[in-house]
Amino acid sequence: MMTPSATAVVGLQWGDEGKGKIVDLLAADHDVIVRYNGGANAGHTVVIDGDRYALHLLPSGILSPDRVCVVGNGVVVDPQQLLIEIKSLRERGREVQPHQLLVSDRSHVVMPYHKEHDGALETVLARAADHGDENLSIGTTRRGIGPTYADKVHRSLAIRMGDLLDKAVLRRRLDIVCAIRSRELEALGVDAPPLDAAALATEYHALGEQLAPYITDTVYALHDAVRAGKRLLFEGANACLLDIDHGTFPYVTSSNCSTLGIPPGTGLPGSVIAETVGIVKAYGTRVGEGPFPTEDLGASGERIRERGHEYGTTTGRPRRCGWLDLVAVRYSAMVCGCTSLAVMLLDVLSGFETLKLCTGYRLSDGTVTDRFFPDARKLAMVEPIWETMPGWAEEIDSITSEDQLPAAARDYLDRIADFVGCPVQIASVGPDRVQTIRMTEAVGA
């Protein structure tokens, strides 16, 4: 039986909570950092001594020396993007050696036709809404993530990282796939020549050869690491409210990005997880379509966006901003089995005279609930019930310990912990590693 020794880091909102920073911090206490879901639609930003690193496929632990980073079988890999990230780090003096990065041979490959299909479908759905039909556009990043996961479920049309290493197998598969995908893209209105299976096989086999030193059976590698007593850190991408099963469906991503995605995304049982750190912004944001009960479309939302630099790491899109929805956070913490919280971007709230927290929903029939609705249609109909708290005037981005926090900031953290039922152990007051407060006595413990 495996002794629980791993830590999971998971976002509790709609993504962009600052998971990358916490993974980077916790990597010092772990040996192996594992990405288990999503693709290049996710983006983690890490700032070290003022230098900013934007990662999309590589686990944030790649920035810590002597750590092994694993891209698990639950991740969909864009080989071009992965090579770009490896090259970018090399150019900045951070070489990624084969023993530092393991990529699952079972990870599914994001192909160019996946991206074309993703974008074309979004366009068709948006046009339908323009003509008065229901708006079924999800607001994806158009990175091909959904169509790649769809091919994974279709099975026969899927390409996995291991397939890139055998050109003959890859070519035979692409002969069939390209014929089908060409007709589908034509039906979606894509004005382009039919897909060239031979050219794609040559191109992606070459990409596979470049990545061959990293491609391996990561399931055995992870089990070997656990048996050897190594400490694992699971790095979630996206966030619980975007989970394909437990998020605000259908405005979700295409993978299980809650901690429930760890076993299928890595091949390890959930019993190895000893601690789960839930990452939550001190306010709320969302990118793309979908309900956002606490969104603020006025001056407060704009102030949060500008102070928090709320623009997507992957797309650059401005994020929708608003107040913290504690109903949603408590739901996510429950689903993910959180043992502690890290509250990020607390410094963004400095200067607000009053802060708002959502502690319940009023339904259309006038009844009140404190339970979250993981269904977009139902969630879109709720009205938030607000609780207000005093804000603080002081800028807090240079403080280094909790006893320096303004009383109102401490009270705000206390309220979060109390409502969610989970202690706050980390408070982030800026993007840099050093702008982090580790609570000597966890708030709400």
C-alpha cells in the first residue's frame, strides 16, 4: 500500500488563480512535479527575481533545479508549443535535460486540424447566435483542446505522443484521419485545401524525433518514484469550476481539472495524495462565456482588472472581474478535498473602502440557498447575496509576515477560511516569489 505523501495544487475558481506561483514555491519541498490535465490552453506565470516566465505545457517546477517534471497521460500536447517552451528556457540559460522532463507516450497530440476545427466551430456557433438562435459558443482559446479530447474518446482517430516516433504507423493513421477531417472542416465552412496526410506525417514525425528523449511511460516512472520515497507535487491546470464533469457545464474545459482528474491523468491512485492546496483569488475572474454571478461591470470591476493585470497568459484577453464568490469556492474545496487554501492577489484589494463577498444565492422564486449550481443555465438565474466587510487603505505588496497585515485584511482572510471551512496557509501579496506570506498559524485553523 502506498503511503500518502503527495501534494496537489488546484484552482478553485475559473482558472488564472496563480497556481503557477504556488507550484514554484512548493517545488522546493518536492522531488517530482506532475501535470495531469489540459493543454496549451492553460497558462502559468511565475516571477523570479523580477523575471517573468509564462509556461503553457511545462510544469512550473521546471524552474526549480534538480526537480523532475512530468507531463502525464491526461495532458493533450501540442508538440510545437512544447518545443517552443523548451527552446525559450534554453535561451534564458535554463536547459531542459531529458532526465528533468518526462512526457507520457500516452498523451494525446494536438494536431493542426484540431485547431482549425476548434476555431471553425466557435465561429459557426457565434453566427447562429447572431441570427437569434441560442448562443452555444463556449468562448474557447481555439487551441484545439476540445477536438483533441474528442478524438481521444473516439479512439480510432486519435494520435498519441508515442505514435509520433513511428512514421509508418503515423502515416497510415493520418491517411484515414485527414480524409475524414477534411470533409468535416469543409462542412464547417473552412476554405482550405484538403489536409495532406503525407506532409503532416513528415512534419509531426520530425517533431516526435526532437521530443523522443523526453517521451516515456510516465505511469511506471511515477510509481517507481513513489516506491522510492519521492515526494510528488500535482500541478492542476485550469480550475475546478471548469472541470468537464463538475464545472459550470457547458462553459467548461474538456478535461477533469479538479483533483479528481489526478488518478486517470497520471495512473496513480488518489490515495497517494496527503495534502491538497486550493488556490483562490481574493476576488473573482472569468474568461470567455458562461455565468459569473459576482461579476462587476462597473468601476470596481475595472479597478480590479487594472490593479490585478487581469489579461490572459495564453490569449491576452481581458478577464471578466468581480467579487469573491464564497459559495463557489466552498463547493470547489469540497469536490477537491482541500486541506488548506492559498489566497492570491490580496494586494489588489488595497484601497477599496468596502469589500463584497457572496455568501448565498437568491433564486428566481425568492428562496435562498448556499449551495452552488454546476449547471450554467441554473447558475445564470441566481442573484448573489452580499456580505460587506471593511477594506484597507494600505498597500501591502512589500510586507513579509502576517503580523504586518492590516487588521481588515486579516479579517478578510479569516472570513474566507471560516465560510469555506478550510484554513488559509498562504497569502500572496504580489507576483514575485518573495511576495508571499506563509502563515505561521494557519488562518481559520
